[in-house]
Amino acid sequence: MSGTRGYDIQGIELTDDRYTVEQGFVRNKYKALDVDGNVVLRGKQKMLKMKEKFPFVDADGNEVFTVKAGGLIDVANNYVLSDAQTGEDIVILDNDYSLLQDTWKIRDATTEAKLAEINSRGAMVTVARNVVPFGGWIPHKYEITDQKGTHVGSIEGQFSLRDRYEIVIDDASTVPKEPIVAAAMVIDAIQGN
């Protein structure tokens, strides 16, 4: 039995354990590709809003979920992922931003229990990305852990003209895939990477 069944999103099913997230040429527009290179998800940050909003659509352009900021624009904020078909809030992406480490918690939207955590690896790299001129060109590397802190995957930035991330989920039995793929896009857009 999968521990992620309660976090299914109507209209999309991510079954692979590897995905590539690519930023478009237009800033804060993203697509997620499966291992065969097929687009499975697209996301775009709605700019100039009081509260940031990211609608996500499937390969056919059907809206499947939305990620919306819990408060006014802020790099340290909560973002609620809601199923577009049911209107139900699924998870919260909780950003604990600091100069030493980027930490994102994925929590249950109802109970607020932690389901997974995404942490940047290497304090020196994180500091360099935040304070050194052109530090934003240093690719991010994140570790994905489950609610107990056990490694379950990674998100690794690739050096390229557009931001590109390789997501590997080694064990999805306890972490929901859709919020992790969405988080990779939201993290990049929110932190201006």
C-alpha cells in the first residue's frame, strides 16, 4: 500500500521515478518531462498579483492543480497546492528560507503533518548563490527526505542557459510525486533562480 494515495490529484498521474523540469525562455514558465521526453505538466507563475499563483496544466492544457501563496509576495511563505477538479487543498509547500540553507516542507493541507522535506545541499554553495555576484549561475542541488528524514530522492540543477532540474525519486512509497515536481518549479520561480 502506498502512503501517498490520499494525495492523488484528479487528472494527472505521475508514475515515473525520474522527471526533468525545464524553465521556458519566458521567465517563470516551466514544463516537466517524463523519462521519454514527453511533457506531463506545465506551470507558470502569474506575475503582478498580490498573492502569487501557479496554475499547472497537463500535456493537453487541462488545468490539474494550482499552487497559491498563503500570504502576500514573500520568499518565505506557505503555498497551498489545490486540486483543480475537486477544489480540495492537497498539500502545503512551506518555505523556511535562510542564507545558509533552503528548506521546503511538504505538509498535509488538513492536518499540517510533514510528508516530505526538500533541503539544499551545502551551506557554502547556498551562501555563494545568495551573496556572490553571478551566484545564481551555480546550479542548485536538493535532497528530498520523507517525514522521518530518510533520503527518498534528489533535485539537481544542470548548468544551462535556462534553469533545468533533474528530479529523481528513489522511493515514492511515502512521498507524493506531484507536489515534489510542482515544488521544483515553485522553488525556482520564487527564489528567482
